[in-house]
Amino acid sequence: MNSLPIIALVGIAILMVSTVGFGASINSSDINFNLIGASDNNAVTVAPANITALVWTEEVSNGGTIETDLITFAVGNEDGTEAHDFQICAVIEGPADTFTPAAGSAPSCTTTGIIAAHGNGTSNTISFSPAVNVTDIVDISFTIEQLDQQNN
């Protein structure tokens, strides 16, 4: 049995996958690649903000363990010329890849309101339900999104 047609089909499939993977269109006759890190890439901007003054609210649970269900923090606007509002979200990772809020559900978030240029928005809070045993906290991840950027 001749395997040449199979090899040709596999070669065409590899060519199509590689061109689409580099951003080329298979519908056009001229192949233009989007080079990684090149000038034709779309820029993803970083929110000009930082989180400071992080305070965990700890309490003793009914079972006698120390738990946290609230984080209070300040958000600083690092933009020196414009005011911005931000959405801050957090997820706590526990042992054995358990998460609060649970994996697959929405993270716990808060919105800061407008913070002046070089300003500091204080008393922002994110609550977690259920409360997390503080000895079980492996990691916490925060995301900062500049909300007023969505309308530009």
C-alpha cells in the first residue's frame, strides 16, 4: 500500500496548524506572520495600580481555629496625569489545590471608585465565603483591572 497520500495529508495538516498558530490566515494567498514580540503584536497594558496596606481580618471559628474571611487594603493609582477606577479580585489557594472561592466559580472582587492621579484609595475590602483557616493558606492571587480603560 502506498503511504504517500497519507504523508502528504499529514504535511498539509502540519502546515495549516503552524500557519494558524503564528497568526496567519489560511484564507489569504499571502502569508503574513505575527512575530512574537514584534511591532505588529497587540499590546496588553498593565493597570497603573498597586495594592498596599494589606490587613487580614482574623477570627476564631466555632471549631477553635483561626480563620479569615475579609481582607482590607489600599489601592494606589500610579498614573501621574489621570484618575482611574479599578476592579480588584482575589483568590486564596489552600492545600491540595483547593481554592476560595471554589475553582470554576467567580473570584471575590471589589471596585475602588475613581482614584485621583497619584492618589490612594483606602479601605477597600474583599470578603471570602466560607472563611479560610489561616494555617491552610498556601497562596493568594490578586488581579487589578483598570475599568475606565474598557470604554477607550
